[in-house]
Amino acid sequence: MAAVRALLSAAALLLAAVLCLAGPSSATNVTYDHRALVIDGVRRVLVSGSIHYPRSTPDMWPGLMQKAKDGGLDVVETYVFWDVHEPVRGQYDFEGRNDLVRFIKAAADAGLYVHLRIGPYVCAEWNYGGFPLWLHFIPGIKFRTDNEPFKTEMQRFTEKVVATVKGAGLYATQGGPIILSQIENEYGNIDVNYGKAAKPYIRWAAGMAVALDTGVPWVMCQQDDAPDPIINTCNGFYCDQFTPNSNSKPKMWTENWSGWFLSFGGAVPYRPTEDLAFSVARFYQRGGTLQNYYMYHGGTNFGRSSGGPFIATSYDYDAPIDEYGLVRQPKWGHLRDVHKAIKMCEPALIATDPSYMSLGQNAEAHVYKTGSVCAAFLANIDNQSDKTVTFNGKAYKLPAWSVSILPDCKNVVLNTAQINSQVTSTQMINLASSIQTSDASSIEAELASSGWSYAIEPVGITKENVVTKPGLMEQINTTADASDFLWYSTSVVVNGGEPYLNGSQSNLLVNSLGHVVQVYINGKLAGSGKGTASSSLISLTTPITLVPGKNKIDLLSTTVGLTNYGAFFDLVGAGITGPVKLSGPNGALDLSSTDWTYQIGLKGEDLHLYNPSEASPEWVSNNTYPTNQPLIWYKTKFTAPAGDDPVAIDFTGMGKGEAWVNGQSIGRYWPTNLAPQSGCVNSCNYRGAYSSSKCLKKCGQPSQTLYHVPRSFLQPGSNDIVLFEQFGGDPSKISFTTKQTASVCAHVSEDHPDQIDNWLSPQQKLQRSGPALRLECPKPGQVINSIKFASFGTPSGTCGNYNHGECSSSQALAVAQEACVGVSSCSVPVSAKYFGDPCRGVTKSLAVEAACS
């Protein structure tokens, strides 16, 4: 134990010295060798996490950074999003959520380094992979290959970003926090598709980046042939097996996927905490020295920023900090403990390379030992069986799929499968008195019908700036993504006896590249179809009724985020490309080559109906308004929920559309798009390799019903909300909610290691005090006011649903109440000495659920 503390003390002094040297007023030298990044001559073991500035708000950034720092992070990693910074060629935006400099400074203020991933291709489930759409229309351009027009634009934007952050003094060599930069992104996954032009392009990109003289190392992720001095890095669920392409480069992991992204029409993915912790420990066990969580905070795809197609508005990613900016427990807390354990090993990790030792089948040790410094990682990579192994003459229990960390090669301070951190159970609370009618009288819970104004979006062509031409036009090349919407309009004349008619009936066949199609015949909705995240293609056959004379056919094609990944993703189209046919019992009429008139976007978009500060005569205020009808704009006023709890809108009752609060888009909503009925599990086994489809929840339910409204979007007093409803819904059914903690829980066994902080504190006695259960209220000023459940023995279940099991101490509740009620945090030893022994010869555990107020 004394050796552990000695190691920690040395690591702490080393870290303090490095941070002091890296202060804002002094330049920092960043290089690398085969083991690690070297900061001012000292190798560093670093933990990093991704937070994307456009997916949160400037008001959230300081809190997110502090939570990242408190969680044990050293570095924050972000992409740079070209499309938000240069929406029009040569016109730049670095304000608001796009204020890159302010974001980087917020990281520095929290004592964090920054890894700036310029790309400028980012993937990131972001619209068009982060490329601005105008790039597509530059003559002769071909994306991400040895193409002069593309390289010219890529270099110009990269230089702009570097100049911007250099101008603010943000590189480490200037005394700033940026210690790494990235050029390109996962190109090695698809470079074979670009043939012989791929390698020259990568060599050019590397040379261009290095020539910018940032003074910090550059990386390329998933690029095995990254040329020197570029460091090639790994992305994936596991990267312990990764080896850099040169013995002079350190082993680095730029994306450890902490969960997975959500798609409209998909179930909600999550990654068990134990498995994520296992992947992290294995990476450092096998020689890694920088690991990054993708994502540490996922955030929200505001506006039309989500890619895909069909990427949902929530980008929560099951990250350690959730979409709303709250820590997700136990994931955040357990990973914090993992980081502390790894940092205890840092003196050994930076001193030497690991040596491998077999501990039996599917069990192994990696030891870092030089002189008196020693650290060891013991792994059981069996996905079913627990093991007892012998290491240095001592027996150690290793749960299946776990790593034990021994900073002194003797004492286990943490096992990745044994969680000491507390669990928080959260709930969304529907709010009363949050909505205000037009006459300023408050109502309870729901939006009253008298509070809504509406405007009807006309069907078909209503603008003057339209195009008419023969044939069907691909959507993205037509709209340049100025809007999700493109109207296709034509007409047919019925004289009687047409072969495609059965009386007045016909079938209209519409084939589309995606993503959503609605069919209107003579102004009335006749049918609709949608693609999916796995295939956006639509083949829609709609029975229709035609009348004698002229019949108007209007097709509304809608995109739901543009493709962001894959070779030549920029050429993936959307919209109705045909065929479009009328068919009947005696023949068909192909409309694909007839004259079609095209209108980009909606009339309401042109009138800025989403901006409540711009008056429009289109709005109608009546005691009643249309519901469950397509193409309706709605608006009303509301009072912001009191307090500081995160706010969301529950869109249950609506179909599909977009929502604006005080003129700012909170994103696309689509609560009617349901996940498949099958594929989910009641409890996901963390043991064994994780994949994006292994752990799913909410099958058969809407993929997303709750949509984040950042507090900074709200204002004191009256606020405006505007909806555009495409399919049809009832806005009186939507409601405001706040996210609150219902319970704090923990479940710790006698076999767990001691709390990690007990190993760190010099005030602790030299002998182990034993495992303890700890609880802490999530907000300052709160205290534990009640114990909802307490059991010492063989309890089972999850937070909010614990059971006593076959044996339970009768003293458990009283002990927990005495230790915890009335205080903001408490610690309860997990020992029969305090509870008695309700079942001798059995390994016992303590489970407690508490409420705070």
C-alpha cells in the first residue's frame, strides 16, 4: 500500500509540474516517441474525450469541461465543422455555437488540453460529412482524392482554421492548450475505392498539414500508411490489438466508441459500462498511452445538422455525460475510477514497454517494471467464466471479461467489472403551468387549443422562381440542400378510356432515392412512403382517383440528413429519379420524361414563419385549429420552466417536422417513426465483444420522443415555439419536461476492491479498510432525505427495482439511514461487522437506493 501511494505521489508531482509548464503564459513543447506524447520532455499517459461544440451551447461548455476534468480527462477532442464555419464560400462564421476559439479557451480554463481534428472531412453522423454543399458544385471537383480543385479548397479551409486558432494563441507552442491536430479522417477505411490516386492524396494531405507549422504533432486515424511524421491512430470498440506503422510512433486511440448513434426508425443503442472500462484498461495494458472516448458528451443535432440519412436529433451516444449535460452514472463515475487507477500506474507506464505473461487459458498479465517501479494489469478475456489466477505467488480473482489494475504489482485497486460508483436513476417530469395561452392565462400540463395560431403550407407550386423541364431531377443537385423539401409537380388530362384507368381509379408508382415521399392528387394527400437508415430507397404504389379533365400530381420529396460516410458519399443522391408511372388493368403511362415543375423549399420557409419576430399575414388565430392534417405550421407562447434542470419537449402526438424555440431550431422531430419490434434485450451481458447491435432498448417504440431545449434558447417571461408539421399531428398533445434525478443507488460486494480514493488518500491507514458503498446527491445543496431500499446479503436487481434476494440483514435499513439521511454524501462499509452475517459462507453485497432533496 505504501508503494502504491509513493507511485501516486510521484505521478501527482509530475502532473503538477507539466501543467504548470503548460500554463497560458508559457510555450509548451510537444513531441512524441515510441511510447507516448512527450510534453516539455516528459512522457505522458493521457485520457481524452470528444465534445463537439456545435452540438451543445456556449453556456454549456464550461460545465461540460469541468465535468470532463472531474471525470479524469486530460484532453478534449473535437472535430472542426467546415459547413458551419463557411456556409457560403468565402463567408465565415465563428460565432455562437460555432465559436471555436471560445470553446478551446473553455477547455483551457478547466485545465484541459485539446486535440483539434480539422479533417476537414469529419463523418461524425453530420450532414454531408461536414462538407459545405457549395463544394459539390465547384467545376471539376472530386472529393478526397488527388484532385486539384478539391485540394485547393481543403488547403484553403485548413489554413483558415490554423490561422484562426494561431491568431488566438491556442497552440501549445504559443502557450495554448492544443497539443495535437488531425488531418483527414478514416480515409484508410475506403481508400482502396479511389485507386492509384489515394496514396498521392494522403501524401499531399500530410505534407500540407506539416507545412502549416503548428508546432504540435499531426495524426491520421485509420490510416495504416500515414507518412512520417504523421502518427497513425486507431478507431473502434477495441484497439488494444492496434500497432502503429512505425516503431518511433506511440500507440494512440482516437475513437473509443462509448455507445452508438441513434437513427430515426431504430432502437436505442447503449454500451455496458463494464465493457467500456474493459476496453480502456486493455488498451493501456497492452502499451497504449492516449485513449479518447467518442463521445464523452454527444449532445444534440440542432437544426438540419444530422447526417445519415435518418440520424436522429439526439446524439446522446450513451456517453459518460448525457445529451443534456448531466453525468451518466455509473458510466461517468466508474470510468473516473479507471482513469485514477491508470494514472497511479503512469510512472511505470512511461518508463518502459510492457512484458507479457500467460496466466492460463484466456488469462494474461502485462507488467511494466523498471528498477523499483512496477505496475501490472491482469486480464481475463474469457467471455463466460470467472477465474482465479496466480501472479507473483499470490492468488487473484478475475471476473470474466475484466482487467484488474495493480499499480504496485501487488494490490488490486480496481477491477473493470466491479463497479464502486453510484448509479443515478433519472426521470422526465411533465410540467404544469409551463404553457401560456395567447391571452397570457396559464394552463395546466398541456398546450390548450385556444393558444395556437396556425398557417397552412400550400400543396405544390406557389413560388415564382421555379424550374420546368422534361424528366425527373435528382434532389441534392437541385436544392443544394437549401431545404429538406423539393416539390415535383406535373399534370395529366383524363378524357376517358385511358388504359391506365379502371373507371376513375389508377395506381401511381413512385420510385425515389429517398428519403420521404408524399403524394398529392388534386391537392389532397393520397399516400406516402419512407426509406430507412439501412436503405433510403422508396418504391411506393399508391391507389389514386382521377377526375375527368386536368389532374394535378404533386410529389413532395424530403431529405432527412445527407449521407456522411463511405467512398464517394458525396455522390449519393436523393429525391425522385423514377420511374413514375400510372398503371391500370390495360396499360400504363410513364410520367418520368414528361414536363415537371420544381420548387425548392416551402412557402413558409421563404416567409420565415419559424421566426416569431417577423410578422406574417399567413398566421390564423382562431379558437380552433386544424389537427392531424399534413403541411401545417403552428405557433404559440410559453413560459420557460423554472429552475435549472435540463428542459425537453415531448413530441408525442405529432407526426414529423421541425421545431423552433425563439427562432432557433431544436432539430427535426419524428415521434411516429418506430423501432423494430425485435432485437432488444432486457439485460445486456457486458461479457464478450460489443457491437452496435448487441445492446438495444425501446424496440417497438418511437426512436425519439424527447427533444432537448437548451436553457440558453429560453428567455425570462414569454417564449415562442413554432412547429412545421409535415405528416399531421395535434400540438395540444406536446408537453414540456425537465430531467431530474429520481434516486441515487449503489450495489457493492465484499469482493470489490476498496474505493479508489481510499488508495489515493495519504490520511488513510496503511492497511485496506475494505470495500464501501458511497452515495452522493447530484446537485449542490441537496441532502439525502430518505432511504428507499437497503439490503445486505444477496440483493439483486437494478436501481429503482432492487430485491432482497434469499438472505438479507434485518439491520440494513437502519444502518443506511443512520449513515446517510441528512447529509449530502455518505459511505457505508460493506462488511458483516456492521450488519451481522445473514448467510454464512456466501459472498454478500450491499444495495442501497436513496432520494435527495
